[in-house]
Amino acid sequence: MQLHGLGLDLTGWFQIGWSADFEVGDVLPLRYFGQDLVGWRGHDGAFRVQGRFCQHLGASLGHGGTVTDAGIQCPFHGWTWAADGSNVAIPYQDRPNKARKLATWTVAEANESLYLWHDAAGRPPLWEVPDSLAAGVHCERREFYPLDDGGRVRFTDLRVHPQMVAENAVDAHHFRFVHGTPTSPTVIEERVEGPTWWSRVGFGRGWKEHPRGPDGAVRTDSLNTIEILWSGLGVSVNTEHTRDGVRVISVNTTPVEDGTTEIFTTYWIDRAGGGYERRLDEAKLALPDDLAIWNHQTYIDPPGLATEEGRGFRQMRRWASQFYAGENVVP
Ligand code: FES
Ligand SMILES: [Fe+2]
């Protein structure tokens, strides 16, 4: 398979911002999946994404549109559009225009983040956005520092296909070269089901030599491991247990248009380990190194793999194929 348009044809949830970007009444222009959109938060607190252009005479609702109790009001002639896209008020006529609608997108708000559902076939969501702080077993009974501006980093104007980022999950040997780890990690467990990819890898000699317990069962201890969760190709959660504590890193790639993507990263640091600022800075070190590679990488299919890489990459690409238009998308 060839990858086209850096993921414009993908089905799934894709991050388009954070909850903190939109206070009640805020309106902002957005552009994702090659579409001009407007994002706004209603007086009821709900976040919405709709087509940006007023269906009266085409003014941008994202530039000067205002939120009212009834919906979003256009700055040009005051027409008001409701959350379902219908026109509900024309200030100089006693009835609205029932024939015209604004396109309305399905969105989700979770993990203090905003997500857009995209499906080339127009279906409603086929799965839910996972809870980032419940995604890894490491997170159980952990408390995290509240998210602040430092915990939210957006990379724009990238040339990174979402699948390239997901393939990181099966790419053990880049760690030594890109991230300077002394050895490559060991895969401890892997579960692949429907739109979800979950695996756990361990770092260091202890995991390499004893990936399983003495009874042959999967080890339940977690120091020096990373749990990797993918929910489609747009949303990922890495739960990392280091000597300092647990950190949760979400890395989400979103198509903007043909040839351009953005990556939203969110960092949660657990309280028990203390040292928030230092650990946040450390958590942020790895991604720019990956980006330096991904941003100039091309997609080779089939790739020329070393023998031990074959199984993981084949499984990952088979799993990934379900999210493309024209493929058999889950369920
Ligand atoms: S263009 Fe929006 S009300 Fe006229
Ligand atoms: Fe990496």
C-alpha cells in the first residue's frame, strides 16, 4: 500500500486542541483534513466544530463570529446557526432559512483535550477516545499534577504521516540511535484488538534477560517499562514508569491538508515522584529527536527489515490498514 496525503483519508479520532484553548464563548478558526472549520464553546459548555463559512453569503464565522444562547452568530448580517447546523435566526425576517445548514462535525472532549472524528465514508464514531490516565496499569492509584501550559506542546507545519508515528511502537532499535539508550527495549506483552494496539516494552538488562517471571508468566512489575496504547492512528498514550515515577505522554498526529500535519503532545507527571518541572523537561526530551527523523522520512512498502523486526512491523501495518478509506474499517 502507498500512503497518500499524509492521512487525509484516515478514519479515527484526531486531536485538534486542548480544552483550555476554548473558554465558554470562545470562537476560533481551525483547519484540519483540508477543511476550513470553526471551533466554538457554547453557553452550555459544550465544544463544537462546524464548517467555517456562513451559508448566507459566506462570511467566516471564525473571524468575528459570536456565541449566543442559540448558537453562533455571524458577524456579517447576524444570522445565527445552532449546534446541529440549522439556521435559527435571521434578525430582519420572522422565520429562519430552513433549507441551509452548516456542516457539523462529531467532536469529543476528554483528557483535557479536544478531538475530531474523521471518516471518509461519513460514518458516526466506531469507537471512543481512551482515558489517558487509565490507559496503563502503571496509572492505577496514581495522582498526577494538574496539566499546565508547559504540559501541552503543539508542533505545526510537519510532514509526518500518523502511521509513521504509530510504527514507533514496534521499532525497538531506533531507541539506541535516536534516543541514546544503551540497548534496545524488549517487548514484554502485546494485545491487538479492533482499533486498539497495546504493548509493553522493558528497558535494560533485567528485562532483556528475564522478560518473563520464573514461573513463565508475564511479569507484573513495571519499573523501566513503557506501556504503549494506540487508538486508531490518531491517538496514542505512552505510560512510562521510570525510577522517578510515572509519566504519561500522549502523542497525537492530525492531518491538516495534503502534505501537512500537526502533532499535539500532552505530558502528565505523577505527584508521588515530586520534582514536577525537572521531570516535565525530561519527559519532553525524546520527541524532537523522533521528529527530526519523521519529518524527512519516506514510506517504504514493503520495508527491508532485519529478521527479528519482521513480525512486529508486519503486524503493525496489517493493523494500520483498517483505518484507510476503502479498507475494512473496524468493527
Ligand atoms: S454572511 Fe453570515 S449573516 Fe450574512
Ligand atoms: Fe522514538
